[in-house]
Amino acid sequence: MKNLFIIICFIFITSCNSAKKTSENKTVIDASTEISSTKSAPIQAMVEAFSKINNDAGVILLKQSNGKSSIYSAGYANAETKEKVNENYLFEIGSASKLFTAIAIMQLIEDGKLSLNTKVSTLYPTGNIQKLAEQKGENYWDKVTVQMLLNHTTGFIDYLNAYGDEETLRLFNNSKKQYSFNDIINLSIEFGDASFIPDSKFGYSNTNYIILGDIISKISKTPWRTYIEEYIFKKADLKNTFFGSKMSQEQKERLATGYYNKQITNIPYTLAGSAGSIVSNVYDLQKFITYWADAKFYKNSDTFNKQITTGVHNMYPGTDMLKYALGVFKLGGTVGHPGQTFGFQSHLAINPITKNSYIILVNNAKASSTELLMELLELEKRK
């Protein structure tokens, strides 16, 4: 997809069913998350308006400010049954899962098993994958580094965005189809030359994060899904976070119905791979992004600071409003990542200084979770 806020990947969000009422105005989700029933009327109105203009899309916003969390919701989890959405539904979070992949890579760098300057040619000295770096008769494979994969400066063709929405749906709308690493690399190569010479500019590409997932497997000698489960899901005690391709039937039944316009789609999870196939809920995602901003995924807090300040590029010419670091989307003082699939939108964001955080989940691919976040940040700025 070629829209500013349409970044395709597939990750699903599972909900926590263990919430229990403890008082008239508070719900304790776990030892670290306390949800207040006190809400801001302007924010609730904003969420309802956003849902309405997007076909009554199911919208969940978990906002934490000054240590207090509130949940806002509107719309339907299923447009046909008119079942109202709530925080116990699962949502695909799309490219927001790139942040998980980037954290895993930064952990391996911190452990001395990789560096930002590691050349991919040392990890893939031969093979068809090298064709990704061909540009106007020259091959730049030996110039590409891990950092360029992380901050989207490789120039590699995006195997998803290159098709356009309707063609992507026609080609890939089959949930039973399975895609391997080589399958996805070949999809990118089919489009021919790279978009630009490595490190000459920014160009968002899901292909970069498919390669990073494979690098996690190579370096850790553990399948990348298993590594992320062990060193991110378990480390942060994310009990309701999974990979879409590994969901149980019970977990699938907790998934809100996703729509592209008014169409229900069936894009396979393996097509997104390490570029976006995680399942979680608003509570886990809030816990995750706070854990990350507290640098708890790392042995040294400098690693977090390095991740959000290194290799920063403007995402679009002529504006510095939207920037990208090492797997990190930067907007209005927040860091995190948005995501979109052909059924859902998401945005995970946190201000690393104030620790105010925002988790937005929407079950309409044509809505823009990032636009909603921008409206919310502007509202708070005016206040």
C-alpha cells in the first residue's frame, strides 16, 4: 500500500479475559495495569467520530497518562452482527510488529553477536537474495548493512507495496497458502531493480524485516518466532501475545472481524512473517511499549537510546513530522510503530520522557490509526 499510514504486515492482538472488578470505578488487569472508568469526554467523542466516518469500525484506544490508564471504544467488532467492540477482542497490529523484530536484533547486537555495521554479504555470501541489490547494471549487495535493514535505507523493493491494493488482494487472498523466506525474497526480486542505491535515501520496505527475521534465526540458531517468544513475550510477561500463524482455535475465536472497505479478507499470516504477524491485546501492548521505553528489554539503557536516535530519516520529502529510526516510527514526541493489514490498523506509541502511551486498534484497513493519534496529540497540545 502506498498511503502514508498504510504499512502492511500482519500481527494479531489477543485480549486478556482475566480482568476483574475491584471497585466501582476501577478494573485491575494485572499487578501493573490499573484501568480507571473516568474518561475524557472530548477523547471519547473523537473516538466515536472516527469510528462513525469509517463505517462504524471497531476502535479501541488505551491511553496512559501520569500513570493512569483509560480505555475508549466505539463501533462494532463485527459489522454484520452489530456486536460492539471491547478491549477483550483481538486485532491484527500489522507492521507494529516490526518493533518486536527490531528489539530482537538490538538484543543480539548488545550481546556482541551482530553490529549495526554488519554487512549482509557476510550472512548471505551467495544466493538469489543478492539480486535484491541490483540497480542499473550494478550490484550493491556488499554495501548493505544491518542498520540499513532496520531503518529502511536498503532500496530493496517491497514485495507487498509494489503490487497495489487490488492486485495484492487478488494474488494473496488465500489464508491456506504458506510462504517461506525464499518465496518472499523471490516475490521482491520479480520486480527487478532496487529502488535506489543503498544508504542514499529512505524507502519503507517489508522485505527488510523479512530478512531481519531470518538473521535472528541465523545468529541465535533459534527460529525467529521462538526467539521473540522467549526474549520479548516472556521477558515482559506478555501472556496474551502470540504469532498469528501459531494461534489456537480459541485464540482465533477472540479475533475481531477485519475489513478492507466492507470486504472480509483472508491474507495468510506467513506472507507477513517477521515484518508483522504478532497477536496481542491492548493490555499486553501497553505493557510491552512501557517495558521497552524503560529499556527493560536491554542490559543497558543506552541500547534503547541508540535505537530511537540512530539512523534517523524523514519518511517523506518536504516534512520532518514523520521520522524513522531503527525500527522506530517517530511522531509528535512519541516513539513506537503503526501497522496495517487488509483488515486492521494499529499504532503503538509512547513519549520516552513523560511515559505517556497510546495503543490504538481498529478493525478497518482503510481507516488510519496514525491520523487518530495525531488528532489526539493535537487535542492534548491545545489543552
